Amino acid sequence: MIRLTREEVYQLVWTKPMTEIAKKYLISDVGFRKTCIRLNIPIPKAGHWAKILAGQKESKPPLPTKWKGPAFVDLTERPLEQPVKKISELDLLVKQLSKERLLFKVPERLRNPDPLIIAAKESLSKLTDANHPGMSVTGKVELDIRVAPNNVGRALRFMDAIIKCIRARGHIYETAMDGNFILIRNIRLRVNFRERTTRFKTPHKPYQDFEWRPNGQLVFRLDGRQKAEWQDLKTLLLEEQLPKVLAKLELTAQQEEAHQEKTRQWQIAWELERKMQAEREARQRQELKQFKELLNQAKQWKQAQLIREYLAAMQNANPSYLAWAGYKADWLDPLTDTEDEWLNEVCKNNF
């Protein structure tokens, strides 16, 4: 354990990048940044170290002297064998998207709403969900929204903002009979906007013991193989999570593309294996057929030889009989393949 004073932390943060500091101590660069903020220590802005490497001079703000908080921080040196935890792909993409000039801020009022928003607003003012009392719903081939009437405005503002962000990134928002989809290249991600429900007993309704009523908790959902959902957090509203939502959607599309490619390669390998197996089985059948034929011919030859040996051993046999029997042996012998007027239609394998 190493104890650093506030002054030493200040000098350290202006001496090397926080990623380098994280390699030396058991703390992430994000954690060290939070420590500096907690100690009211000014930290370098984005691009500071790149400018230093380029030979530019950067000003260093002084350490505020008026401070009544902690005067030191305890850090543990990182063991050589313990690597620094890398930032996740999702967090990297969130940082990248946050730097782009997208309309991530959800307005307090609808401004120039998308035609999908206009159509959904009309339906939400007229349609209700029979299975969820107190819920407004949209129609078919419209935005997939189901919320209580007092949350319609918030739902529409969020959906308008995310649709515009999606299109600004070159993607497509599609409404279909079977739901809403975000098209990222060739990947279709199914999404919807819901208000959560709570189960209530209905003792006075015949044939219905419970019903589901809205509870005010809004959630934007990603359905399908890789599910995800976003809702209000203790310190972060749903509307403030647009960069994370968009990053997750794009990352999911990448993962689905990788999954589809892996599936495609597996299918190709499986079909190739199946083809090779089919060819092998066909070859086995052919080999067996040829071997059986060989075995039958060998038996026929052996039987023909047996007849000839028998005829040679006969004494005082009728010459015409010997000629007839010898001819039959020649017919049976596959090496001579002599035709016989009376036996040509007989299968030689029957002997």
C-alpha cells in the first residue's frame, strides 16, 4: 500500500497519462479520474498527451489550495503478472458515439417529429389494450408502443430521438406486421417501447383472478437472440442513455453478423462432410457389390473346376455325356463365359 498526498497525486496526473498510471497501481484509468475529481485535482483534457507528443506546449492549471476534504489517497501497486482490465467494446463504442454530433438529447417537446411518431400519436390517443387495463397501444405496422396515457408524450419523444439517431448513423427503422426492427446492414434487430406492469388481484371479476396494470416504469427493449433493455436508473434517466442504447444495438448487429458467418461456415462444413459421407457410403456399396461379384465368380470357377475334375475321374463314361457335362462346366466358368441355350436365363449364383 502506498499513500500519496493530494499534491503528489496532482503531480502524478500531470506527469503521465492515466492509462499508464493504471498499469502501475491497482486502479483503472476511470477510477483514478474519479479519485482526482473527488480530491478537486484538475486533470488533463482530452487530446492533452497527443499534443505533448507532437511537441506542443500545454498549460498546467494550478492545484486549488482551498480544500477541506481528504489530504491523501492510498493506492496498491499492481503485481507484474496482473494485467490492466481493458475497457469493454461497448464502453469504447459509447465513448466514440458520444463524440459525434448526434441528437442524443431528448427534447422536452416534440420538434419536427418523424412521420412514424405522428401516426403513433394518433393511434395512442384512440386505441387501448384489452389485456392491460389503462394502457394505450399503437396499431399494426406502426411504432410498437404500449404505455399509460400520461406517459405517451415521454415515449414519443424518446422514440423520435432514437429514430433520428439511428438514421443519422446510416441505419433503418422499419415497422412491419410482426413488429419493429432496426436494420443495421443485413441484420434486423427487433425492438419495442413498453411500460412495465404490476399484477393486481381482481376478486370481483368472474373467471379472472388477476389483471396487469401500468406501474410507471418505462423500458426500451431489444428482443431476439441477444436480449437487452434500458430503463430509468437511480442516477440516469432512460432519455440520457441514448449513446449506450445505440452502441449496444450496433455492437449486437456486429455480434449477430459474426454469429451468422460462423453458422454459415458451419453449414458449409456440415454439407461438405455430409457429401463426403454420402460419397463414402456410395463407394462402400459399390465395393461390396464388386466384392460379392468377385466372390460369386470365384465360387463359379471353383465349381467348374470341380466338375472338370469329376469328369476326368470318371471311367467308362458315355462320351456324349462327358461332352455335355464339359460344356456345362464351360458355361459355369466365368473365365470362359460360354453361352448355353438352355441355361442362359438361369442365375449362376444359385449353385
